[in-house]
Amino acid sequence: MKLVVLFMLVTIPICCYASGSGCSILDKIVNSTIDSSVSESDYLELVKPYVHEPFTENSVKKFKQCFLSQDQETLDNVDVMTNAIYDSEDCPESS
């Protein structure tokens, strides 16, 4: 399971722009990932255009389930971490 999460995190490109990634699709996926009100099936529907194989679909389900298993404090901390990455001085504001 940890390997699945690692692969999913590695495949998410972190584009550095202030107040988000600079990519609305990526922002929507990240926000849906850490939103406990988004079900596994809704999440899969959101990422469906980027999932082309059954193995990938299974990995996406497991990835979302990892976040659904977390408490709200942990999900809030992931959001804080994501924003800290986007707002860091190592993240340029323009492309």
C-alpha cells in the first residue's frame, strides 16, 4: 500500500505557483484527494480521463481510500503542507 501511495505522489506534478499549482485540474484533483466528502467512486470519475488501465484504476482507488481512512486533522495538515509547498521561496510565482 505504501508503494502505491508513493507512486501516486510521484506522478502528481508539483508545478510551483502562488496560491495553488497554477493548474486548475491539478488543484481540483489535489483538493478532491484530501476532501473526505468525495467518495472513492466520485474521485475515480474525476480522474477517469487520466486512468487508462485497470491496474492504474485499482491504484487510484487505493490511493483515495488511504485519504478516506485519515482523520480530519491529518487531512487539514496535508492541505497546509500543500499550500506551504506552493508558497515556498523555492517555488517561483511565474512560469
